[in-house]
Amino acid sequence: MIYSRAIACCWLRSVLLLGICPFWGCSRSADTDERGGRPSGVQVVEKLPPVFLEETPTLAHTFRVSNNTKAPIRFKKLAHTCACSDTTLDKNELQPGEETCLHLNARLNGRFGREAFSVTLMADDGGPEWTYQAEINIYERGHFEPAGIHFGFLKPRIQQERQAVLELYSRAEDVPFALLQIVSSSEHVKVEAGEAATSLASDGIRVQKLPLTIVLIAQSSSGRAAAHITARYERDGTVYESHLPVDWVVRSHFQTTPPRLFFGVLGSTTDDQLQQEVTLRRHDGKPFTVRNQQATRPEVECVVTGPPSSDCQRLLVRFTETPRESVSGEVILETDDPEEEVIRIPFGVFRKPS
């Protein structure tokens, strides 16, 4: 009796497993469920061949939508996961065994790497959703990694280095790229190239990688600065360019009060004398000397009013004649600090039109 009951339990377990396991670990197609012919959900994923942004700014793909059920279905709404894409469905209602086309157009908008674009069809009876997804690898012909170099805050004239890689992409059957030049737009930024390496990605794209060392020698004057590195490369007579932005900020040894001079807004008939005092201190309290001072405008003069060498210098900046129009420029101070020989103080005045 015990042996017969064990056989019955095993038989029942087998029946339950056979009835349940078809629903485990699988994506349901457009089939009919067991509740009277109502269509179940659809999940379709199609992997597309890689594209290059320069040749394919917009991705166009068509899905085949088939109603492999025993009941008609009518779609009332299309939803897509990205605002950069547009979708159209040739027919909104499908009879059993009928099919139509779902068109996807996606603006790639400078995307790079692996992307997925999904479209969901929703039936008007509130039934399961039908989802169609296109997966694709998107490449640029040339790409810097990282896409930008930020050196942050630096001392004047300090030297810093950062690493980057120039990556060039082409199909395996095409001619590889030839590098023409890598140049910097600034005398403060230099580029040193390492040994190039070539590999083949799993999707058949050739990857040429050139390691780069970006060397920055910060300027002596404080303030924000920027440059860009340009790589030019050629294949089959076509020249391409890629750009790498570089930026940094030189932190001053000095505190300038005020940091900029604004002489105000003048009326059309104002003839007042314009002058302001500037205080200059080192952050570390060490004494220093202002060796020379001048303005970029001939009608503006700058005079040191304090001792020639101290931890605090006072300067008087004034217009020798009242400007007849709006004026802007800089006061340029030369110091004895070997790391920060030049200090620039912007100034301006606005004259109302007559």
C-alpha cells in the first residue's frame, strides 16, 4: 500500500511539472491562451548590424507583426521608450493569421555604444502588450576616451599629466585608418602619443587604439583657461576629425579686493572723475613687490600708493579723462613672484547713450 502511494505521488508530480514547465524561462509569442482564444503577449528582440553615426544619423528598421492566434486583435496605442524615435503601424487591426509592418525611425543624436529602442503595442481590450525591441551597436569613426580632460584647480606654472585614448573604428573588411596629425590649440598643452594597438570587436568592427599623454604646463596668470586637441585621420581619401576639450583653472597666490572694477553707469552729460582703490595681498602673508603696472586703455592709469615691498599693496586706478562711451579693459600688474608674475584685474564703465 505504501509502495502504490509512492508511485501515485511520483505520477502526479510528473503531470504537474509537464503542465507547468512550458511557461518557465521562455518569452511568449503571439499565441492563444487557454481561456477562449484571447491573444497572449509578444516579446520580440532583434539584433541589428552595427552602424556609424557619420553615415547613419537616423536608424530605420521594420518589424513584422503577425497575429498567430485564433482571435482578431486591434491595437489602440503605440508607445516607445525614447522621445528620439517615431513609430508607425501599417494596420491597427489584424485577423487570425494576418500580419503587418511596424516601422521604427530613431534619431541617434550623437549616441555611442550599445543602444536599445523599444516599441509597445497596446490592444483596445486591455490584453497583454506586444513589445518589439531593436538592439544595435553605434560607433563614431573616431572617439576620444574620456570625452574631455578636466585638470581642476592648479598652481601657476605647475605641470600636470592626464591619460587619454584615441579610438578609431572601421569594418574589418575596410581599409584601416591612417593617422595624419594630433595638434593642440594651446601652447600650454602638449600631446605625447604611445604605441598603437588594433583589435577586432565581436560584431566585426576593427578598433584602433592610440594611447595619449596630455601634458599641461599652467600659465603664470590666474584664471580659467581652455584648449582642445584635434586628431585628423584618413581612410580612402576621406579626412575625419575628432576633438578633445581640455580645461583648467589657475588659482592665484593673491587676493584682489575688489576682484574687478566697475566704475558705474554714467549719464550722457556726466563729467565726474572716476577712480577706485585696489588692495592686493598674498594668501600666505609673504611680502611682494609690484614691479610694473599698466592698463590696456590709454586713458586709464594705475599708481602704487603703498610701500614698494610689503605683504599688502594698494593701488589707485583712475581715468585721466571721463570716457565719452562705454569702456572695458584690464589692469595688468607684474610682480616679483616667480610662479605668478602677472595679475590681471578687469575694469569697465558704461555710458548711457545721449
